Amino acid sequence: MLNQSSRLNPLTFTVIITGDEMLCGKRQDSHLQFITGKLSVLGLKCTQCIIAGDNDSDLSTIIKNAINQASLVIITGGLGPTLDDITRDAISNATGIPLAEHPDARKELEQRFQSIGRPMSQNNLLQALVPTKGTYLSNPNGTAPGLIFDLEDKIIAALPGPPRELKPMIINQLIPLLQNRFDLRQTCLSTKLRFCCAGESNIDRIVRKTLSEESKISVSSLSQPGNVDLTLSIIPENEADKQELDHCIDQIKNALGEFIYSEGDRTLPETVGLLLREKNETLAVAESCTGGLLGAQLTSAPGSSTFFYGGAIVYCNLIKEKILGIDNKIIEQHGAVSRETAEKMVAGVLSKFGSTWGIAITGIAGPDGGTPEKPVGTVWLSIGRNAGKTHSVQLKLFGNREAVRNQTCIYAMDQLRRIMSDLKIHE
């Protein structure tokens, strides 16, 4: 078991993500953000993340280097029963801690296979091997337990790769273990502000004006076309530190509040859905250049069936006429990408679906189809209320086809959010 008497604060930790598939572009990392997000609130800071292939000697060298630099090393993946699952042996080689079959781990493994009605092959017994100095973390969501290698003043935690196994293991088992082992009573205060349709440089300018040179607040941002997530964190030593964080957040809200759609992890589709549900209102969409992407994003919000009626993907002009009842003379005179066509699309989708609100999108996502008058990235967005006013705006967007389509959906949802919240709309 763990040496409970060894207590120090591991201010920094290293994450090692294993798998050849990560290095050859077959799979994208989905772990780092989750791990660092959960551990940062304990006052821990990740100083490096390493992607390692499935080579025993290479991984052992990487692990040796990592434990020389941090008190906590977290390794994901490579705990299965196959030949390329080398993590447990690599850690054992790097630390000199042997592995031995643990009777409780074997019993849990056998019960897991019984519960899913599958026979357990001999190679699965590899997953019952546990470090002789350390312990294991039960895995009710899979067959590979987590492994804790105890180096007295350091810990190596080896966790399974599948997210449905890794995430609950971190929350329910690893975090309590770390809190107890390293006496982590100090909590990091952190606030995430989510912006859309605001330039990253503009946000940065406001933040720089808000923070003093002596400020203890750390700032991190994640930017994607149309979206910026800004996280402000501080490990408070006194009440003044907490007040400093609150003051900084208030100043940013005062300057950029109209661009903030969420304080926390709520997504833009969830924010729009919440507004619609609070007002008992509904939405339908008519999409041309986004090809159903807006509907897909809106229905990613839990409970979307309560506010989203449906959508019409009207890519060609004939379908715009047949499904939405648009007079072909409108399209011939003004073009498919025009205010007039977009507003007729809104009227058509409101009539067809009977929703409270309608959103219509028509544009040129590229890479072809642009003209000098209407270059690639030109989009007309119209939002109308049943028996109410219609708001239309022309967007000039940049980037490849995917970027234009994604930004269009962000602007569409943000425009509806602004209209429903009585904020300044995009014009």
C-alpha cells in the first residue's frame, strides 16, 4: 500500500500519453485537457506533456526523465493484454519496482468478464499484475485497472486509455488518493469565460489593462475561429487574492460582456437552448451552405427536443422553391446568396415548421463558387420571429470551407442569443 507518511506538495506534474497511433496521425489526443483541468483546481500545474510510442526501452527512458523532474507522473494507455500494451513493464523497468499478481485485482478481473458474458483468456491475467510498491485502482468500466507506483516521495499513476474508463477513475479514485497523499488542501480558484464573435487580440487587450504587473492571477486562453475560452486562475493566500480575481472578472465582463455567452463549461448551443426553454419558445432552421451543421450543433445540447423543431437542408435552388415556397424570380433577380433569398427562407421555414423562431443561412463556403461581388466567405444570415421582425446580416468570413461553415453556425446562434437577450446584434 501507499506510504501515507510521505507528504509533499507536487506543484508540478507530467503527463505521458502513449500509443503509436498518436504519432502517426491515426488518433487525436483527448486526455490532456481533461487531466490538467481536473488537477489544476487542486493547485497542481502541468509543465509538460509527452507523446510516446509503443517501444519499451524508449518509454522507460522517457519515464526515468519525467520522474526526475516532477513528483507526479501520469501515464495513459498501454495497460491492455496485447503485445503493444507495454506501459506496466516500462514503468517497472524505469523504477525497479517489480510486478506481481494481486489476488483482489484478479478476482475483480474475473468478475468483470463474467458480468459481460465473455470467457477470460490467459493473456488477460496480465491485467492483474500490480506494482509490489504501490496499489491499483479498480476499473468498473473496463478490464484494465489503474496502477500506482509508489516511489516514496513520488508517484507514477498509469491509467487506462479509453475516456469512459479514464475519466471516472481520475474523478473517483485518483484525485482522492492525491489529496490524501500530498496533503492537497489548497484549492485553486478558477473561472472560465467563453466568448464568441470577439477577436482574441481585443480580449487580450482588455485583460492586459485589467491585470497589474504584480497580479498573482494566471491567464490561459484557447482560441478557435469564432470562439475564445479565457480561464483566469489564482491560488489564494488570503481574502484579498479572492477579491482580486472577482474584480478582474467584473472588469472583463464590463468591457466585453456582450461577447460572453457562458461563465463555465456551457456550450453555445446549450446557452441558446437554455434561453429558448426559459421562454418556452422553439426554433427551426433552413440551411444551404452549412448543409445541416447548424442543426447538428443545436441538437448536441441535452434536451434539444424541447426547443428544436427541425430543419430543412435546401442546397439547390429548386429545393428552396419546392420546400420553402420561394418564388424563383427572387432567386433569379437577387441570387441564392442574398438578403432577399435569406429572408424568404426564414419565412418559409417558419411557415413550414410553425416554430417561434427561424434561422436561415445561405452563402458561399468555398473553395469554389465565389465572384468579385460575392467572394468565398460571403454569407447571408436571417433570423425571424413568427409574426415578428426579421433580422438579416451579411457576413464576410475567412478560412477554408470548414472554417466558414463553423463560423457561420457560431454567428447564427450568437445572433439569436443577442436578439433574445436584448443585446447589440451583428449588423
